[in-house]
Amino acid sequence: MVATACMDRMRMGKVPTMQIRLMALADRIRASLFVLPTAWVFGAAALGLGGIHLDRRLGDSANDLPLGVASTVDSARAVLSTIAGATITVAGIAFSIALLVIQLASSQYSPRVVHGLFRDPFNKRVMGLVVGTFTYCLVVLRSVRSALEDGGDAVVPNVSVAVAVLLGLASVLAIVAFINHNAHTMDISEILERVTADTVERIDESWPEHGDDVATVEPELPGPPDLQRSSIVATERGWVQYVDHDRLLDALPPDAMLRLEIGIGQYAIAGAPLATVWLAGQPSEDLCGAVIGGVGLGRTRTMAQDPAYGVRQLVDIALRALSPGVNDPTTAQDTLVHLGAILAECYQRSAPSKRRTGADGRVLLDPHAQDHRSLTALAFTELRRAARTDPTVVEALLGVIGTIAQVTPNRQHPALGELRDQASAALESALDANQSERDRDALRTAHGRLLARFASGRR
């Protein structure tokens, strides 16, 4: 009954916080193939109108300008029409190439790498330049007039036509660069590096710069016995993209506690518990609205507050490479190296706290917050199972785990036990996979080197 009543109240107060709305808007803009080219179109239109105004101010003196900018009515129309027709044709080709690259990457590596390809700023700038050049030519072309047309005097915007020629040349060079860029975009090393860089950037933003793990909070924590327990349910479905922890903590009444039942990177279902609160009485309308508004949902999973999504993308690429239909262990080994780079960055930092406290005894629990153990399990559990019959990949996995342990500054780091368990499980499953004795000896040697790195630490 509490959850149902709370749902009815939240339907009137589920506006996301300003911080979440701004972050969601910025994320949509970065992932949009429409916004930046549209801005170029309006900018080019303004540039065209400004150029026409400048030509009117200059009048006949524009014929004396250097670099041969003077044109006739026929030549101006021919130049502008040619550039406009060529650029809009090339724009269609450019869009087709971009979509083809996205489709190939999705089918060959993982559908989740599309998340990064849509954000490629270079492609959007080239598209913007091409459609902007087309728009500029259209705006200038409509101002060209011969002496036989209405108005009596011939109008030839010489400076504007010269600018159109420069934009046309820039578009040609941009298209060449566009083709070169997209050819390299399909390089697996480029894809792995882009995902790794984005993930490390998210970690730098959200993980404190310390080397120790933080105490975890069990999801089954019963809560204060003298307070009433109530559930707040989700009113919409979608991926949890953002959580405004400060807003949630400030919204609690004094001495109350709130536990999130779903975390960043998980999918919320309408009517399912979103949070549990312990307080004196039932949750107020303001509290229900603050909780619903403090958890930002979206149609797709993003990496905005979710470094695990980057790890998920790399794991998917490695699993696809290890599948019988692809059978590309080299790509799997390359992916393991990049996973190691991400986890090495994590193990040199503290995980975000699962327990936050505020004034007047307010407590916020986020048991689903990502930490070293969860990222380590995500990175290696599925991979070690899929690679059990390939000793070279298992050796690479053991080597990466050893490197992570070696660069971890805190030799007593609580999550190092998860690394050891992953290494032991990988060795055990590989030894049981009917390998030759020579392969088994190589795996035992690799595991021995790993244990030595655990013992030696950073040198």
C-alpha cells in the first residue's frame, strides 16, 4: 500500500533534477548526428547574409580586391551552383559511409561500440562543413542578379563567391580526411583505445584519488528498527543513466535512511522498487518526487556515470573474437591488455562510497555502486570461461592480472583477493580443458609468474 500510494504522488513530482537534466541533455547532444550539422547550417546561413551585406558595402570597390575575386553574373551562378550541387551529393555519400561504418562495427565487434561511434566529433564536423557549404551557396546564389532582371542593376557578390570557393576547397579536403578517418575507425586497435580512453576518463571523474577500497554495504541491511520501512517505486522504465546522490541525501528528513534498490547501468521497470526509505511515518510527496527526480532514466545505457559500460563493451568484443564463428584470439589478447589498463587505473583509486551521510543523521546507501570487485568480475569472469580451451589467451589473462597486482600501490588492497580468485579459476578451468602437457606446463609457469608479481608489488 505504501508503494502504491507513493507512486500516485510521484506522478505529479517526477521532474528530474536540474543537474540530471543538464547532464542528460549534454549526453544527447554529444551522441546526436543532427545537432552539430544543424548548427553549421544556421552559421553558414548567417555567414552568407553577412557576406552579402559586406559586398553591398564594398560596391564596385570589390573588383579591385586581390586574388581575382571579381566575378560575372554567369560565372558567379555557375560557381555557386557547382559547389552547392557537389557538396550536397558528397554529403549523402558521407552520411552513408558513416552509417556503414557503424553497421560494420556493430556486427563485427559488438552492438555496444556504436555508443562511441555516434559521438565521434570529427565525423560531425565534416558533415557540418559540407551541409554548411551547401547552405552558404544557396543563400549567396539567391542574391546574384543580372541587369536584365527586376531591379535594373547587376548584383555580383564577389567577396561572397570567393568565400564559397574557399569553402568548396575546404569541403573537398574534409571529405578526403573523412574517408581516411573512417577507414582507420574500423581498426580494432582504434576502437579498443577509444573505449578505454572514455572509460578511464569516467573513472578519473568519479573515483577518488586514493588506493584503498571502501567498506561495502550489504543490500540486505535491515535498517533502523524504530523507523517505518517504505518502498518508492519507479513510475517509468529505462536504463539508469544518472543518480544525483546529493539531491537524494538532502531530500531525506532528519535521522532517515534511504537505500537505492537499483544502480547506475541497471534497467528500471515501472512499478518495481526504486528505493527503500526508513523514516517516521510514510514518505511525503516531496520526498517521493525528489527520489524519482534524482534518478535519471533513459532509453539507452550510457557511460556518463557508468565506467562498467566501457568494460562491458571490451568484454563483448573479446567474447565475439573468441566465438567459433570468428576465432580471433589475437583480438581477445589485445582486449585483455586494454581491460588491464582500465582496472589498473581503478586499483590506484578508491571506489565511490556506498554509504553517504548528511546533516542531522541522514544516511544514503547505494549497494549497487561499482567497486573494484564488481569491475574485476565483469572484466574476467566471462572471458576466462570462454578462453578455457585457448592457452594463449589464458596466459595473456594471467599476465594482465599480474600486472594489475604489480601496479596496485596498496599491497593489502581488499579487492586483490578477487584478482587471485579470477586467476586461480582461469588456471583450473584451462587445466581441465584437455590441453596438452606442454600447454599445461606453460599455464602453470604463467600462474607462477603471476603469484610472484602479487608478492613483489610495485617496483
